[in-house]
Amino acid sequence: MVHQSLYLRYRPGRFGEIVGQEHVVAALRNAVGTDRVGHAYLFSGPRGTGKTSTARILAKALNCEDLTEGEPCGTCSSCTSIAAGTSYEMHELDAASNNKVDDIRELISRVAIGTPGRVKVYVLDEVHMLTTGAENALLKTLEEPPPHVTFVLCTTEPHKVAPTIRSRTQHLHFELLDVDDLERHVRAVATDAGLEISDADVAYVLDAGGGSARDTLSALDATAAAGRAPDGADAVTALLEAVATADAAAALGAADAAARAGREPRVLGEAVLGRLRNAFLASVGAPLEHLAAAERAAAEHLAGRLRPRALTLALELLGQSLVAMREAPDPRVDLDLALVRLTDPEAGLTLQSLAERVERLERAAAGAPAADAAPSPTMARRAPASAAAQGAGTRPGGAFAEARRAHSRAKPPEPPTPGPPEAPQPGSSSESHRRAPRELLGQSDDRPVEPEPPEPPEPHARAPMNSAAGQGAAPGRPLPGDAQQDRGGSPPEVAGPPPDRDEAVLAWVEEILPSLSSVSKTAGARLATGRFLPNAPGALRLAFATPGALSGCAKYRSEVEAAFGRCFGHSVAVEFTADDKSTPEPPSSVDGGATVRSRYLGEVTAAAALPRRGPAEDRSGVVQVQQAFPGSRLVELEAG
Ligand SMILES: [Zn+2]
């Protein structure tokens, strides 16, 4: 007997069997039950979340001879023929490979033909892949389809579907599944199929599935066939270790081992991304109750080794690479490249080199004669005077860091129990002291970061944010006030070399874009589509993909230059230029965010362009992060 995959075997056959997606199911059942089914739906959502399965169930419901409360019976001849794929009522077309005008014309000619049943359902998968001509050909039929036809357009990328098509459909969005729902599903399937799987296998399977029901059951299939989770299951841990220690060889070795063990690069990358995201949440003190105890401990351990900023950069880098992998002929290459960028100091903006740079900036700032409250103990330890003197003259970004530093120092309250640094108090302040010296990856003696034993999870007793994130990760408020105060009152007129591209990108994402967006959302949104190319002589280069975007943004040039000037304390030239895409994406990749649609990364980069709620509100990175991760909680902000 041919083995049927678990995914096909346990594919939902009725609305009631769909895992998650309650809002979609409720909408469709209600429409069927009240006979108000639309002529065209757009099902969007990540792969493997049940879009096509749901379309089939809808087709069943529309043709079932024994419909009960919107639910198809599953046993009548219509239901069984749709389930078997032999029905005339259910037509699936892969728009990715049938994306030409002629394909759609042929489809339309068939649509017109009547049906022996009641309703023909046409499912167009990956509809965003249609050519413009094909979209136009579809449009008319979509607007007024014959009464016996319902279209279901499916896409993983709804933003790429033409607005004219979207507006003619009812849009239902499918979400990645909650890990608890998936775990119940996996255990139920395993029990029903008589599979013996350990808790560790379940954890691996959920990890590998990344919230997709199909990927999760595929992983369960593979695990059951092998008898246990593959050896590559440790690869995620090994990869994270390699990232934390900036060991490119180890990272590539771990990826290779995982590939040999049959793990898809994309799945592996997503698993790493998921773990980095957990660590990021831990680092900002977000609640981690949704994680199993072991995962929570691992997340907090990792958060103790990588700074929040390093984590966000890793998330961004890896997220972009995951987006690229979808269309890459060999996704392995993209994963390897991302790993090299994350770990190899020669490759540019790595976590390590970035952290070192930040440390230099902070030293310079600490050594500069800034108007100063008493530095916190952690700062004093991190910024010895000699290092400060050494760094102060060499970094052009001193004013930028200084403004941030003065701001973050002025704002957050000190830890609740400000004891001597070497005598940590129990609870939250001990956490803060424990973490403080590791705030920077590149510590002053250049030791590699050493592993730290995981502490018992203490989700409710996070450190106050000013030591864990406030000093480094929280950027200062933009800008005129801070910068001018620190610089003695006048806006910068002094000419200077353009800032290092990486610093410029950081300032752009964390301060300049948000501040421009707060003045004009349109300006912010337009500018966010740009990316920074390597610097021209004497100027930053901000590139836009289309001539329209370029001309639309060029008028903001003086504001942009002024904002950079305030950030860096000297006038900064910014060239606006067309992006011919011939320049490869530089490694830092924090630009814009508009192009990134990863499950995780979308959330992170979107923060850069989030609208501000009010001028008085804090605009620190921590707040951006909070907005990007609804539900996260910052102890310090609540106290203050
Ligand atoms: Zn039926």
C-alpha cells in the first residue's frame, strides 16, 4: 500500500475539522448557512495554513446534498467526489505556472460552461504570480462571474495582488497556528495514527513546522519514519551557539550537518529565527508564558549573551534571507550567506562588529564632557577613562551616541534597589547586574562571549529596562532638543565626513525615519522604501527602486540631511539616487522594512515606520519594539 502522508490523511474535510482560523471558518460557515456566499474570495496567509483545504471544504458545502448548519456532510456523492479530486465542481489552477493571459482566457472560457452541480469553485493558487495581462483578463470575469461560479484566489503575498483584484474579492486572512493548537493537533494525529513520539520529538516537530499545519505534519511524518527527531534537530542550538560566538565555520558546519540530515534550509532558518525572536522577547522582558519551560530557559540564556540590538539585527538579516530563499534556486546558498554575515567579522556589519562599534561610541560619549548626571555603575565599569579618551577623537558619531546617551540617562528611573554593583539584590535588580557587564558582545578585553549557565526562568521579575536595553538599544528621542543641548545650542553647521553607512542606517531606522514619520506619515512611508547604498565620496547614498519613488522622495532631501546633521553633529550630505539593483544588498539590511514580509521580521522592521501616537510620547526603540510585539511588557515604563 502506498504511504499517504499524514498531512493528506488528516487534511480537514469539514469546517469543524480545521485547526485554528476560527474567524475564517465562522465567516464561511455563516455565509454558506445563510446563503450569502460571495462570488470571489481572497484567501491570504502563510503556506501550509489551510487555504486550499478550506477552499475545498467551501466547494463541498456549496454542493452538498445534505448540508447541516453550513457544514458539508462528507458522505454524499458530491462531497466524496470533491474529496477524491474527481468532481466537476472543484477546479484548482496553479497561477504560478499558469500565469499568462492565454491561461486565464482558457480558464474564463471554461468558467462560462454550466455545471451539473450547483456551484463550480475555481481555486487559483498563488494568484499574486499572475502577469498584469492575466490579471486584467481575469478582472472582468471576477467582477461579474456567472451565477454558478465562485472564485477562491489564494496567495501567500496579498500585497502583491493587484488592488483592482483585491477590491473585487472578500479577503480572508489565514494565520500561522498557535503552538498550543498545533501541539494538540500533533498529539491527536500521532495518537490516531498509532505513532509513538517523545516530548522531544513533539518539540522538534513544532519547531520545524513553524506554525504551518502542513510543515508540522510533514515533520511528524519524517520523524515517525526515522523513529526519532533527526540528528539535525540539534542544528538550531549549534547555529545559535555559533552566532553568539561569531564562529562562521561552526555555523556553516552545523547548517551542513542539518542539510545532510534532511532538514530544509528554509525550515532550519525559520527555526533559528524563532529562537532568536524568543531571545529577543526575553531581552525586552516580554512575557514568555507561551513557551515550554526549556524553551523559555534557552531564550533567556541566549538573551543574556546577545544584546537586544544584536538580536534585532540578526532577526532582520535572517528574515531577509528567508524571504530571498522562497525564490532562490538553491536556498542553501542564501542560508549560508546569512550565516556568514551573522558570524564573520570581515563580512561587515556582524553582531560582533556592530557591538564593538556601539561600545566605542558609548565610550566616546562617556568620555566627552557632556552635561551629565552621575553615570550608572554599569556605565562606569564599561567606560573606563582611558578607553574613552582613546575613542573620543576617532569616532565621527560621537554626538549621535552622546545625544542618545544623555537622553536615555535622563529618562529612565534607576533600578529599584540601587545597591553597590558587586552586591546584587535578589530578584529584578540582581538580574540587571548580572546582565549589565555583557551588554556588549565585544567586551573590553575582547574575550569571546562565554556561555553562561541558564538561570531558572523568572518571567515576572525582569530587570528594569534601563540597564538591559535602555542604554544601548533604546535610541534617544529625536532630536533637535537633545542634540542641540548637548552641542551647546546651535544646529550643526560644521562640515564633516559622511557617517559610516552602518551608523547611518541605524540612525535612519531608529531615529530619523520615526521622527520624519511623526511629522508626515506620507514622507515617512515613502522614505522607508529607500535603501542605503555604500557611501559616495563625501555623501550618504539613499536609493529608490523606481523613478517615481525617487522623485517623490527627492523633495524631502533637505529634511533628511538636516535630521542626519542633528544626529551626527555635523552637516551630512545625502544623495538621492535610483536603485538599479546592481549593488548587492549590504549586510546590515536594516533599511526600510517595506520589502520584508517574514512572519517575524515583518514585525520587527515594521516598527521603523510605525506611526507615532503623539508628540509627547516616548519614541525610544524600546517603545517601537513594544508596538511591534503587542503584549510585550516593560517593567520600567510601567513604573515610570
Ligand atoms: Zn455532502
